[in-house]
Amino acid sequence: MTSNERFQLVDVKIEDRICFITMNNPEKLNCLSDAMCRDMVEALHYGYSEQCVAIVIRANCRKGVWSAGHDIHELPQDGSDPLAYDVPMERMLHRVQEVAIPVIACVDGSVWGGACDLCLSCDMIVASENATFAITPAKIGIPYNASGIMHFVNQLGLNKAREMFFLATPIEARDALNVGLINRVTTADKLESELESHFLAPLRRNSVMSVSAIKRQFRILSKASSVIPSEGFERINAYRTRVYKGADYIEGINAFLEKRAPNFKGKASDLDTNPF
Ligand code: YXS
């Protein structure tokens, strides 16, 4: 079976020891649906098992959208956690972080929600100057999750991470470069040559065993953080549960699907009372 026959929503090709994964569901703005996330996980496994030295994630954009993030139609409305550790999107993010060769996001469009976390999960990002990045749970009434928030804090610093989460508005590629969200910005016509000359050529020259050992160390060390008492995690879980079981979450999803502005009624003080 050729590499592509096993995938529905991504195109996968290996060229000169690099695995190129292209999200190819432009009709759905490359939404990170369960099916897309499962294909991505499979494609990452394939790239690693074929002894590639790196993996590149691209997208076949439509309406200038690289990926519109989690498929809002698939957000659960049964009171279950939309961003639990083992949901397909989260599993895909973990796989990008864990696959033991560098993963590079090559972005030439707008990136939304979970797709922004996908880019941050990659080891490096090269983007064209028209690219934008937005993390948008607040727009939809979603509480996000601790590991995702720490992704942004560790990569961007507290100040920019708070701005992106609280405002839920896109930041431009140049701004993203200045805060360290992305590694390189270039004009759209030079994106591929920049990807090749700045990233892929050195990775082909370097010892992939050494690079892999260093990525594995990065992964372990990035999890080293000040110990949070278990009570802290219990409080995080209580806040998150009250949000995704609350009315704003359902209102945010319905408003988006009905193409109207959401009418959120939740209050910050709703989180003050002890939920138990
Ligand atoms: O009306 P039709 O059927 O053609 O469908 C429309 C949109 O409903 C659909 N669509 C989506 N469907 C499911 N999930 C999505 N994330 C999604 N985004 C878009 O695609 C069709 C065309 O969209 P439309 O008409 O809005 O196009 P546009 O060019 O005016 O605007 C493109 C976007 C991407 C700016 C706009 O569609 C948009 O703002 N989409 C939502 C982006 C977003 O906030 N994604 C976060 C999803 S939730 C998530 O990722 C995490 C759980 S979290 O929120 O926690 O980060």
C-alpha cells in the first residue's frame, strides 16, 4: 500500500529523508477533526518508522486558512471534557511533541485554536508574512487545559500568552516572530526555499541520532517545572469542569454554528463558589 493510500485527509510523501505531511481537507478549512487527527498521528508514525531525519507539517489552504482548529461540530455537548488528555486532538499534539525527530510547521495562512497549539507543539515554525496565529477558546466558552496553557507560557512568556488567550484575536507573523512563537518569517514566494535552505539542509547534514537524543532531552527537561501541589491540579480541574459543563460553552458552540455573536452569561464570580 503506497504511503498515501492509507490516509484520507493528509497527503504524505518522503523526499530525501524528509517526511512531508500536508493537511488536505481545504473544504473543511483543515479542521482538526477526529479523522484528521488520527491521520496525522499515523503519518507521524510513518515518517519516523521510515528513518526520516525530520517531518514537515504543511496545509493545503482555502480562504487563506492553514487550519481552523478543532472541528467545532465535534466538540462534545454531553458534559464531557472537550480537551481531555486522550481526545484525538490532544493525542495528536502529544505525538508531535514525542516523535523523536524534529517536526517543523510550514505555515502560509491563518492558524486558529488547537491548530495554534499544533504549531507550538512542533519543534520549529517557518511562516510567510501573511500568516496569523490565534488561540480562541475564550471566543467559544472553552476553558482550555493546563498542558496547553503551559505550552504557550513556556514558549511566549506569561505576558504574551495571557494576551493571546484573553483576547482570542490573531497575532501577525512579525509579532509572532518577535515573541518567539515562530523561528523565521519570509515572503510567501520564498517560504519553500527558506524551509529547505535554513531548516532541512542542515538537518540532513547533522547526525540524526544526536538530534534525536537532544529532542528526547528537550522533552524531559521541558516537563521539569516547579512542583504544583496536588490541590492545585484539583482546583484547575474544578475550574475547567465548571466551564465546559456551563451554559457559556454550549452558547459559544451554538452561536458559531448559527453564525451569530455569542451571548455569554457566565460570570467570573461563578468560579468563586466551591463547586462541591
Ligand atoms: O457555513 P459552512 O457550512 O460553509 O461552514 C463554515 C464554518 O462553519 C466552517 N468552519 C468550521 N467548522 C467547524 N469547526 C471550525 N473550527 C470551523 N471554522 C470554520 O467553515 C465554513 C467556512 O467558514 P467561514 O464562513 O467562517 O469562513 P471565513 O473565511 O468567513 O472565516 C474563516 C475563519 C477560520 C476565520 C472562521 O471560520 C472562524 O473564525 N472559524 C473558527 C476558528 C476558531 O476559533 N477555531 C477554534 C476551534 S475550537 C479549538 O480549536 C479548541 C478547542 S480551542 O478553542 O480551545 O482553542
